[in-house]
Amino acid sequence: QQQVKQSPQSLIVQKGGISIINCAYENTAFDYFPWYQQFPGKGPALLIAIRPDVSEKKEGRFTISFNKSAKQFSLHIMDSQPGDSATYFCAASPSGSNYKLTFGKGTLLTVNP
Amino acid sequence: DAGVIQSPRHEVTEMGQEVTLRCKPISGHNSLFWYRQTMMRGLELLIYFNNNVPIDDSGMPEDRFSAKMPNASFSTLKIQPSEPRDSAVYFCASGIHRRGTEAFFGQGTRLTVV
């Protein structure tokens, strides 16, 4: 059972454009939603995270939008840069067990110069 | 800070052999995770330690897998006997236990079982 569904699998964006990656979840007990960024040959690294008490969180060029009723959340990368080219994973974990992250399958983002 | 250190970076072994993966977490972190990453299944949590004690091993695939954390600065993941389907990248991560724990990942060990 895939509890966190991520789309698209891959995304190509021109430099300066907006990259949008979407995730949907099923478990209503989830209350922590991080996004991780992974470069080839490296481990994932936390990029930004949100809790369901807010609908949006922004950190620099990265924004998470959260829709609790639809059980969906998305990552927006504004002014995308070639250095943003990486694989992005959404994740979710339940209240009381925030260590227990369930990851989406990942989105390979390529930003062309 | 050197981050989470994993060894070896790459391991090739024959089916049936024992494999031991090693991890040194970030100093001061009291949570440690072992993850497995494959194309088919993505990132999966295998086991979670808090203060050196295994808290959740529900992700360990079968009895061939075992993990230990003898002290706060060292953990091992052992596979015995190894099988080709165990081929994957294994990540160790550490963090500080609190609500919304951020996991700091190592660079991973790429395991190939032939």
C-alpha cells in the first residue's frame, strides 16, 4: 500500500521557471510533512517541512502548499536554477511517531540552463 | 562536523555471504535510522533506535537482517545470508528526538549481491 503518492516522476523546467511537485496521502493520522532533496551519490537532505496547522510555508525560493481537506501537499520552487537539479522526495509521518517517515517515490527534476 | 559516516561506500558480495554495514552518527544525536533505497520500493525505514535502544524494527524485511547499536557512536546492519534481492543503497541517518525529527542522512552504502 503506497501511503504517499508523488507526481510527476520526472520534470524538466527551464532556468527561471517554476517547478511544482505534488503529493497525496491517505493516512489522516499524518501530521508532519517534510520534503527531502537528494543529489546523485548523496543521501537525502531535509529541504523544508510543514505541519497541518498552516496552509503554506515559504523558505527562500521553496514553498510548501498544504490542503488538509484534500490530503494533498505540494512543493513549489520559484526561479528554478540548474543547481536545483536533483531528486525530490515528499514524506509524511504520523502524530506520536514523527520518526516513522513514509516517503513518496521521488521526482527527478532537471533544470535546463 | 563530518556528518553521518557510513562504511563501506560500496560492497559487492556473493549470495550467501554475510554483509556488515557500519554507521557513525553525528555526535550528540540520540536517534538513529537505517533506511533502504531501491528503484522499485523507494526509501524504506528498516529500524529506528533512540538512545541506543531499538524502538521500531517493523521495517526489517526478515530474520536475515539484524541491527545493533552498542553505543551512541556506532551502529551496524548485518545481513546473513545475503541474497541478490538485498541489492540496494542502505542509508544510515541520525537526528535529535523531538516532534518532527529531522533525519541527517549519510552518503549510503551501495550493496550488490551477485
